[in-house]
Amino acid sequence: MPDVFLSMHCHIVFGTKEGQPTLGRAAGGRIGEQFAEIAADQGAQLVASGIMPDHVHLLVSLGRVTGIDDLVRALKSRSADWVRDTFRDQGRFAWQSGYGAFSVSFSNLDRVRDYVLDQERHHRQRTFRQEFLALLRRHQLAHDEHFYWW
């Protein structure tokens, strides 16, 4: 087969350092554009982003040569640099060291996209911690809460 056909989507979640609500409205309103640019540079496509003061949700369509660890490393590193460079009062901004990456089937893509885009409403009912633990349980991932960033 001479062509490659790929449909791989990933829901990526990571928080700010120590779970601090350091993503202000100005940065949060513009950082999605940065994530889209960084993803494209890595051969991926940002489908949707949900930005909260203490964490982000990204729905990404992976490219043929996109490695998830390299993609997340680039997303976090370059976006943190952008926040610190663009918003001088955020000179100490950083992301926490870990992340969650969850596979998304094509049949669930619209539902996950809506979930990512509707973060403000979701967080009226549950904290980031509760949400992240629910994602780990839903994907049946073994975890030890003592090693998390909160």
C-alpha cells in the first residue's frame, strides 16, 4: 500500500506547577493559538483546547511521525516560554512535570471535543484533581495519588 492512512487522536491533560491558578485570562485566552502552532510544528493538529487557570485539556490529531512524549514536551516547554516572555508578571510560570494522554476513538471525537471546549462548566461541579482521577479510572490506568503534582 503506497499511502499511509492515519486516524489517531489523543486527549492530553496537564496542570500548572503545583496546581497554582497562574494562567490568567489574558494568557489563557491566547495560549490556545500557541498550542496550535506548536502542535503543527510537531506534525500534529490541535483539534480543541480547554484552558483553565490551573490546567489545560488539548485534543490533538496525531501525525504520522508524532511521538506523544515529544509532542507534550514541546507543547509544555514552548508554551511556558511564551507565557513568561509575553506576560512579564508571569516570569516564574511553569507547567507541572507530568501529564495524562488518553486515546480517543473517532466515534467519540465529537463528544471529547465538546468536553474539552466546555471546561468552565465542568469545573463548577468538580476540581481538576477529581476530574483527572476520573480520567485515570475511566481508562483503567493504575495510579498512586502520592506521586501527583497537587
